[in-house]
Amino acid sequence: MIDDTDVERLARAVELAREALEAGDEPFGSVLIAPDGHVLFEDRNRAGGGDETRHPEFEIARWAAGNLTPDERASATVYTSGEHCPMCSAAHAWVGLGRIVYAVSSAQVSGWRASWGLAAGPVAALPITVVAPDIPVDGPVARYESEVRELLHRSAVRA
């Protein structure tokens, strides 16, 4: 269940998505938060350089695997502007990260892209719970829908 704290923490993920867009990348951002509320790691999409695995959720998984104990990983929460793709969902599950809270779903993003006449991506837009069924997941969060949609549209128009 999403509470006011979750909504506030998602703001940073959306801010990172905006930073990614301003840097010429697709607008996605993610933040890893400890149970006490402090930021452990954050990143934005960096796939624009040609390495399509440079998603912020994947970078969080890599960082967590090298810097946190299994218990610390399991108790942390990932806040992200968009629902994890299958690659990132799998990485999240393999390293044992905890809860995910996302602003917009993969289904929303796919639907918007289709409405703008864009082709589907090379990987199926599967929900996190299909790829990694044991991860607690909350989202989407209506508060961020129009903002993230606008960022994605700006990215699509630019491409």
C-alpha cells in the first residue's frame, strides 16, 4: 500500500528521470532507500551511449550486490519512475532487493508509446510480478502519471 512517504520518495525518481531526458537519454530514474529513510544509491537512465542495459534499476541491483548485506538488500525499497523491465526485475530478484514502488506501469508506458505511433521495444513489457513474483510491488501512483507521460512524450518526439 502506497502512503504519503512513498509519494514523496517517488519525487526524486521522477526528478532523476527529468535529468536523464535533459542529458539526452530516455527519462527514467530510480532511488534505493534504506528502512530508516536515507538514500543508499540513486541513478538515472544512461542507455543513450549504446549500452541498453544501463537502466537505473539494473545499476541499483549491481550496486546493492557489491555494497549491502543480503539483509540490507531485502529491507531496502526501490522507488522508480517507471515499472522495471524484465531485465531489471530479474536483476532485482537475483540480488534479493526488497519492495518496489513505481510511478507508472509498463502497461501505461507501452500504451502511450503505441498511441504516439512508436514501435514496441525489443523486450516484452511484462509486469514485475510476472518476472519476479515474490517481490512486493506497489504502483502506479496517479500523482505522477501526467508528469512522467509528458517526459516520455518529449523523449519520443525528440527521437
